[in-house]
Amino acid sequence: MFTGIVAAVGNIVQVAPYHDGDRDAGAHVWVRAPGFLRESTRLGDSIAIQGACMTVVELGNDSFSVDISRESLSKTAGLDTEGEVNLEHALRMGDSLDGHLVSGHVDGVGEVSGFEPVGESWDLRIRVPHNLARYMAYKGSITVDGVSLTVNEVDDDGSGCQIRINLIPHTVQVTTLKHLTVGSLVNLEVDMIARYVERVLAVKGQA
């Protein structure tokens, strides 16, 4: 479990693709993150990279590596190229829950449709795919590239919806969101409570 509060911005410094015959079969990815790793960090620990929960398989000086499956790469953005990534350690018992409960299981990829300064803040607009649109709610929680954010507006249409989010300067400065432009793809995780409510209501309806 995570909270969507980014602890550090690291850098993917190496991507080594795996192959299964002529097919891609995932990748081995090295992340450099000075000052991020804890003394207690061990092989097998979970770390969220751009909102996707990954397992540490190697540790180095201020760096670690993970194996990312083909399935994970096909359902996410920004994990198979070198560049900056948001990082967060798994939540420990007793840690402060400053964002919201985040599983690190990316539900889909959205597309930035607008990103511009408004006064001291930033107005972020994201196109959300149809299968995730029903989980978007005014003042609800959404995780974007591993960052816990609040939805300020939902505009539904036939192909999904567009959401608007207000970003304070601090959030922009300390995360990879500062690099977003129109057309950027972002990893989305919906509020897990919404998923469970939908499931309960669906089963109740069948009964």
C-alpha cells in the first residue's frame, strides 16, 4: 500500500528489454535515486515507480532495479524509457496517511489535454478512458503518475470524460508532473473505495 505522497524523484538510467523469441517479454530497469533508499530497504521490498508497484530485485549505491513484465509495460506509461520518475516507499504501520490509500496497481493510462498556470497554481486537464470514467467524482481522489490528487471537475462525454485538477506549486516542483505537456500519457489509479462500492452494488443487484 502507498499514499500517493511522492518521496523523491529518481531517474531511470537503464532499460534492458527481455525477449521471448520475437516477442517483447518485459524489461529489467535500473533506477538511480540518491537519498531515497532507506537503510532498511531490502530485496523484495515494494516501491512505487510512477504509481506502479514494483519489487526490488537488485540494490546498489543510491540505486535499485526492478523487473517489469510485458503486461505491466502494456498497461502503463513512462516505465520503459530513461528519465525522471516519481518514487514512494510502501506504507508502514504507523506512517502518516497524508494522501489517500493507493495500491500501486495502475488502472489505465490517461492523456493530458491541458496544463497551464492559473495564478499561483496550475490547471491540469486529463482525458480519462471510458472504462475508468465512472470512477471519477467531484472532490474524489485520483492518483496521477503516483501522485495523490483531488478531482475538481468532471466533464462526461461519449468516449469517457475529462477531469480538471488544481496543482499547487509545491506539487509541481517536487514531482515529475512539472514535465507534463498536452499529449503526455499518465498512469491513473482510481480510488479503491469506488471499485469496492461498485462490486458490492453489482453483486447486490444480481442477488
